[in-house]
Amino acid sequence: QVQWEGQVCQAAYVSNLRVAQNHRRQGVARGILDYGYGYAEKLLGADPMMYTAIPEGNVTLSL
């Protein structure tokens, strides 16, 4: 659980999500997170919060 904007939410933390440089910009990370979100919903209930640490240099603002 995490506290977000004054409310306690069910949450899942994704650690160290990386995509090989030759596979970036193809939606790989987004696909992994979308799959993980569905899995988290099954475990935690509707609308779980997901947060992640993404290594420097391996980030896009579209996530």
C-alpha cells in the first residue's frame, strides 16, 4: 500500500524495468506494464497504483 494524495491505495512496485537499446521505442516496456497492470488488478482489486524506478537514460515520457 502507498499513500497518494491523502488516500491509501493498493499498489505494485516495478523495479529496474529495462529494455535493450535495440528494442526501445517499440512499446516493449508499455506492453510489460500493461500486462503487469492486469495481473495487479487480479491480485489487488480494481484500479491499483503502479509505480516504478527506471534507470537513467532508459526512459520515455510516453509511459
